[in-house]
Amino acid sequence: MKTRTYDLLVIGGGINGAGIARDAAGRGLSVLLVERDDLAAHTSSWSTKLIHGGLRYLEHFDFRLVAEALAEREVLLHAAPHIIEPLLFVLPHEPHLRPKWMIRAGLFLYDRLGGRMTLPKSFATRLDGGRYGAGLKPRFRSGFVYADARVDDARLVVLNAIDARARGAAIRVRTALEGARREGGLWRATLASRDGSTSEVSARALVNAAGPWVADVLGKVSGAPVGARVRHVKGSHIVVPRVHPEDHAYILQNADKRIVFVIPYQDRYSLIGTTDVPVDDYAHPSISAEETDYLLELVNAYLDRPLAQRDIVWTYSGVRPLYDDGALDPSAITRDYVLKVDAQAPAAADGGRAPLLSVFGGKITTYRKLAEAALLELRPFFPAMKGAWTATAQLPGGDLPRGDRAAWLVDLCRRYPALDAELLRALAKRHGTRAPAILGDAGKAADLGEDFGAQLTEREVSHLVGDEWAQSAEDVLWRRTKCGLPMSAAQRARVAAHLGS
Ligand SMILES: Cc1cc2nc3c(=O)[nH]c(=O)nc-3n(C[C@H](O)[C@H](O)[C@H](O)COP(=O)(O)OP(=O)(O)OC[C@H]3O[C@@H](n4cnc5c(N)ncnc54)[C@H](O)[C@@H]3O)c2cc1C
């Protein structure tokens, strides 16, 4: 039977696989991306959700990573202003942890390493009695304020997949790579779908973007190099009712030199994380009692109203697939990405030199640069491939006039005066300029079908299923949206019944 031949077969629908598929499709390559579960089902939806340079990496002298990530922050703010927004961080000063001069020097670099920036520069501030000290113990008198950005990580993945598809890529979810071998200068891959069926495809190049499973995928590929250097480091978060009413986040220092963020989340909550725990079981990460205690103890050293176990409304954990650079301390292992290309010589016994590119490490923030670097590595195999293009391109729904989310929402409310402003705000945040395509000619709430609660309607769910590869309630409630968080158990069950999942 004749199998379809693609230029690129991408394994993994996390941010790195989706980013590479998008970039490659835009350069004219034919691309198939396969994701075993749902898009962003793993690490890419369990992050701290920051598009940041990583202030603390300066302490590890990771200047290249910080500079690239800061420059990317600007690029991504422009590309997707509906799902990425600036966020101020307050760093309360703790004299016994880091001296003021060191923090000032770090922030001076942080303000400048990324080149031209639209975000405000850092400054020192008083905390006691002012809004930048909201929720903190009164003993914190002074601190520093700097800017970074936050992202809806799972939606960033989906938007990359949508754009990849718009540029010709095929995206297959619930489809796993079972095995691959080189044959006649091509890769021949066996794919398994959830329904139990298998299929074969051929590809000129294979991209292993399987995140924590990068070594497992290498194990499925005949002739792949063995001994992948990957370290699995778990990070957990807790979500609690909002700890202060202001818009800023806190970056809190611990005596072990680690830092923990407290970030305003989904209007009503605060997101607190993260930990750094080396793990062997990376398939099913969950928060341990020790991690919960660590996070609570750390934030309670700062917060005026202490948090307890009973305040926790949700937790999640993810596993960083870090490149093993030999560092002993898990917090010190580089967050930079490493790409490894295995391309056999033409004279090899199986006749092929089809390349296999494996992705290690990385950050959500630098996924676009990682994709560019991956395609640079693959360029020798695709000499007719077009050049880099994503630096100035916007992601679906990101073309808000002047990048102004507030003005866009006002416009949307004017166009749909009979619809609830909170519902329109939720849609604008998730879909940007694509929101009207979902709303269509809805003149009243009932036109949007069943109201599932938490600003989720039947009309949007149909869109998420039909256009965004969602299949189950979990896809809809915890990845395409975060409506699962404020919903009651009965409301979540209703969505599951609606989707038959
Ligand atoms: C706790 C934590 C906090 C973080 N915070 C931040 C942050 O604030 N900012 C930031 O920039 N970065 C952050 N990161 C880093 C960032 O989240 C990761 O670098 C990134 O998400 C990794 O993406 P990925 O695509 O490589 O992996 P994944 O998202 O895990 O995607 C890999 C995919 O491959 C699929 N797969 C595996 N095997 C197969 C197969 N055989 N066939 C088909 N598919 C397969 C998996 O199902 C999975 O969906 C954080 C990471 C963690 C863990």
C-alpha cells in the first residue's frame, strides 16, 4: 500500500513540537505532527505561565539564555497580545538573603540584556502601607519592582497548531509514534491511534519533541543514538483564593536560594510555585506533601494572612525535561535548550541519511527561537526551504488593533450589546480577534446554546471541538479554557456529559 511522504514528522504536541510544525509549514515544508494525548496535555500546560527572561538565571551566569528570553518576551507580546500580557513583579527585600546592591545590579542587567523593550524599567519602592506591599507582613518595608509577562501556556500551544494547520500542516491528536526506521533515505514510521488502528507514514526528517519522553521516543527509533542526557525535574504549583487585590505578582526568595512566585490567576485566585524535585516517575507527576509544605511555609514567611492546606483549591505538577549538564543542584541545571541531530551517512547499511532531530530542555518563552534553531539544523536536508519568518508574524487572534486588548474588548461589547460583558471578556482573552467568528450573529445569550457556567457556552465548546482538536471535558475545561477551576463539580459533570466523555 502507498504511504504518504511528508518532509517532516514531528513527534509531540507540546509547545516545542507545535512551534516547530508552525515554523516549518510556513517555510513550505509538508508537515505531520502527531500527539499521543491532547495538545499541551503535559509539561506545556503545567508551567508557571511566565514569558520571562528568568531573573534568577543571572545568578548562574546564563546570560545567553536570559538575553534571548528577554528579547523573545517582546516578540511574543506582539505576536499574541490576547493571551500574553505584561505583569509587574514585586521583590520584597530580605537583607540576609541578597544584598540590595546585588539585586540592583541584576535588575539593571535585566532591564537591558534583551535590547529595546516596551515594558517599564525596574525601580525600588517602599512596601509598607503602599499597594506594592499588599498582603505582605508589615515588616517588609522596601523592595523592587520589575516587569515580565504571563501567558496562557496551553492556548499558546493550540494557537501554534492552528497556525501550522492554516499553513498546510496536518495535526493528529491521540496518535502515538510506535516505531520508526530508516528505509531508502526516508523515515518510515508506524503510528497508533486511540481507536487501536495503526498506520504508516514516510518522512524525510523526524523531529523528536516528546518533552519528558524524548528518550522513550529514541528507544522506539531503530538506529537512534542511545544514552540521551535528560534529567526529569518535577515542579508543582498550588492555587489558592486571591491573596491580595492588586494586579502585581510577588517573587519571593527562600533561604535555600530558590524563588517562588505568587501570581494573580484567573481573576479570583493566586498561583503559587514552583518546586524543583528530581523524579524517576515522569509520566504521572503530582504534588507531594513535602512540596505543599515547602510552598506554604515559604509564602507564609511573607504573607500577613497565613495560608493553610484547606485554602488550596487546586494543584498541578509538571516535569521539566532538562538537558543533563552535570549540575548537582536541580535548580542549577540549565533551562537552555539543546538540539541533537543524528543524520547517518549515505553509505549506511540501511541506505538512509534521513535526519533525526531531538529536543532537550527549553522554556515556553524561547520556543519560537528553538523552532528557528531546529530548522537551521535541518536546512542542509531541505535546501529549497524558505527563510525564517515567525519573528514578526502574529498568532491566530493576535492581530488586535494596536495590540490593545482593552480597546478590542470595548469594540466587542459595542458589537454584541445584548451579551454579558464578562462572557465577551473571557472570549476576547481566549480567542482575540477570532472571537466574532465564534459569536457569529448571536443577538442574545440564548443564541449561544447551553450556558455551562463560568463563561463557557455550547457555541464555544462546539468551536473548541470543531476547530481546536478538543475531544474530552478535560481538554475543554483544563486546557482550551480554565473554566474547570471556578466551576462546581456538577457543572463540570454537565460538560463531560455533553461531550460524552
Ligand atoms: C513546573 C514548571 C514550570 C515551568 N515554568 C515555565 C515558565 O514560567 N516559563 C517558561 O518559559 N517555561 C517554563 N517551564 C518550561 C516549559 O514548560 C517546558 O520547557 C515546555 O513546556 C516543554 O515543552 P515540550 O513541548 O518540550 O514538552 P511537552 O509539553 O511535555 O510536550 C511533549 C509531548 O510529546 C508527547 N509525546 C510523548 N511521546 C509521544 C509519542 N510516542 N508519540 C506522540 N506524542 C508523544 C507527549 O504526550 C507530550 O504532549 C516550566 C516547566 C515546568 C515543569
